[in-house]
Amino acid sequence: MAAANEGFRALDEKSLVEYIKSTPALSSHLGEHLDGLTVKEVGDGNLNFVYIVVAPNGGSFVIKQALPYIRCVGESWSMTKERAYFESLALRQHGSLCPDHVPEVYHFDRPMSLIGMQYLKPPHIILRKGLIAGVEYPLLAEHMSTYMARTLFFTSLLYRSTLEHKREVAEFCGNVELCRLTEQVVFSDPYRVVEHNRWTSPYLDKDAEAVRGDNDLKLEVAGLKSMFCERAQALIHGDLHTGSVMVTADSTQVIDPEFAFYGPMGFDIGAFLGNLILAFFSQDGHAGQGNDRESYKQWILKTIEETWNLFQDKFISLWNEHKDGNGEAYLLSIYNTPELQVLAQKKYMNDLFHDALGFGAAKMIRRIVGIAHVEDFEAIPDASKRADCERRALNCAKMLLKERRRFQAIDPVISAIKEIAST
Ligand code: ADP
Ligand code: SR1
Ligand code: MG
């Protein structure tokens, strides 16, 4: 334990200034005058401490430090601060594959579990907050489909040799504690009685109990959990919800990949789509004062549809472009006719679609009856209204989890969401 903490000290707004002054990789971003720095802790995520640093000359960056516990629970739930190392690796790798949509890393200090990165300046805001406010982002589907297609394709065996792939898989196996946290809070706890589960009680008491008593649901979740633990398909972000995306009208930036590891691609795609579905079902709770949110709901559904369809097109384009490269999954000497290649791609995308729907649904369920909820619902002050929104989302998630294999395209999924919304 002592060795693990060697060279570590938790910083605060004051001690961070001294740290910056003695770290050229950081101070070089701030010009000559370091005395007028403003430092503000803004961490509103569940795990870490995040500081925005701005110099009088306008130079800036963000400092993110992991402490050896989960911030939203407290010191009683310890968690390796090595998560910062994996976050920095993933930011750098995903950043090199998709620089337009990932903030640049300026500095990483492993003993301090501290990352210095590009400050995503206002008007960037967390996408989840924009969705709650009812703001449309016309380029969101375009940007997120590019981010997911590029980061997932180029870290998979469709592009890489098994030699490269195994080496990377081995490195990210080190992020085991964060994977175990997901295993527990996404795939296990919502389906059993545990102290930290919560829901909008008493309205959803029966619904939460029904989740714990639904054997079909439990069997489906077991399949997804085993895929999450066993399938090293690509370097996934691992926590790609709408709180991990910062946006403006023309910029989309993915932050916070501390849960990154080699896992199933559908986990990232599902996280993003599932959180958009949660945003959709929360809208009735935000309606009012002359805005019924109906057209906004249509925009969210269109974004879900476009994200998947654009992702699919871009992923297949990358596959076609690199089909005679080093990727070892589908050797050209075997998949040697255009017909067979199309069949292989269709099967791959169909399986991935079903994985994404399943994981997306599991991520929706955990946000309604598990430990960590989402602001989309939490910001609805009237508990009975909130519960109505959550119940529809939960019913949608249960249906998707159990029936996902009957969907062959995203349009019927959208129709099914609309149908549940009208109940
Ligand atoms: P956690 O790991 O605790 O979830 P996040 O990485 O999600 O922390 O960051 C918490 C908050 O800090 C975000 O919601 C966002 O408001 C802010 N933030 C994080 N990174 C940046 C950045 N690069 N630029 C601007 N703000 C950021
Ligand atoms: C205690 S669970 C905290 C959650 O916050 C992170 O963003 C992950 O989603 C994790 O499951
Ligand atoms: Mg976060």
C-alpha cells in the first residue's frame, strides 16, 4: 500500500498552483505570469476531482486527479487511482485516431494519478445538460458516429494483427478494478437486493422488484455480462454516456475514458444510444412553460437513428478501405469474393447492432434502479412525474434487452420507443 502511494498527494486549488509552477509541461501553456492564475474545482462526475486553470494571458488547461476512492460514495468505497493511467492511455490512443473529437493530453503524472489536458472552453457544456435544457446539436450524430467508427475499427482485429492486439489487450487488462466496478453496478446489483441501490420510491417499488424477479431478463443480462468480461473486441471508452461528451453547436468532444479496456464494441455504442433514449423519456418531465418538448423528442429520436446508421456506414467504409491491410479477423485469402465480404460485414453489423441494443438497455436499467442515477431524471422535481418517465424508460429497456434480436434495423427500434412513450 505504501509503495502504491509513493509520490502521491491529493491536491487542492491552492497546492495545485505550486504543482503547476514546478511542472514545465503545464506551465509552458500559461505564459510568463503565473501569479494571477485562477483555479476552480468543477468536478461534477462520480469519481474524480477536476480543476480548470486559466492564466491572465488566456492560456488554460484542465487538471484531473484520481483519488483512491469513488468520490460520489466517499472514502468507504476505495478504488485504484491507477484509473488515471488508463484514462491517459485511452485519451492518447483515441485522440490519435480521432483528434477532432478528443481533448489533447498535455501531461500525465502516474505517481500523482494526474492528467493535464486541453480545456474545452465555454460554450462547451456536458451533453446531458444540453439535452435537459432542450438544445439541439445538429452535428452530434455525425461527430459521434465518426468517433465510434474510428476508435472501435482501428483498435479491432479488423485492422490490427493479433500480435498487436494481444499486446494492447494485456496492457488494458490492468484496468481490472474499473471493469469490476461496471460488472457489479451495471450487470449485477440492479438484479439483486443491495444497500446502495435506489429508485423513485414508493412509485417504482414494484417495478424494481419486478426487475429482480424477471428470470428472462436475468438470463439476458448474464449473457451480456459474460460478453463484457470475455470479449476483447476493441479498445472501448467504457463509460460513453451523455455525461462523457462535451458539446457546442459545432464541436463534439469525448472526455473521461477511465473505464477503457478491450471489450465489446456494443458496450460503447449502447451506452451512447441508451443514454439518448433515457434523455428522450425524461423530456415529458421537463416539458412546460409553453414548451411541450414534442419536437425536441423527435430530434432525439432522429439523432439516435442517424448515429447508428452513420456509424454503420462509416465502419463499413473503413473496413472496405483497409480490407487488404494487417487485420487478421477476415483474411482476404479466405473472404475472397465481394459476395462473401458483404455477407461477413452484414453478419458482423447485425451482431453488433444486437449487442448495442442489449448493452444500451442494461445501461438504462442500472440508471433507474441501481446506485448511480442520471440528471435527466433527477432534475425532475415532482417525484410522481419523474417515476412515470422512469417507468416508461425501464419498460423500454426491458423490452429491448429481451427482444433485441427481432430488430434488423434502427427504424423499428424507434417505432417501438414511440409506442412505449405513448402508453
Ligand atoms: P469523472 O471521472 O469524475 O466522471 P469527468 O471526466 O466526467 O469526471 O469530469 C467532470 C466534469 O469536469 C465534467 O462534467 C466537465 O464539466 C468537467 N471537465 C472534465 N474534463 C474537461 C475538459 N477537458 N474541459 C472542460 N471541462 C472538463
Ligand atoms: C459507483 S458507480 C459510478 C458510475 O459513475 C461512472 O460514470 C460510471 O458509469 C460508474 O458506473
Ligand atoms: Mg464522468
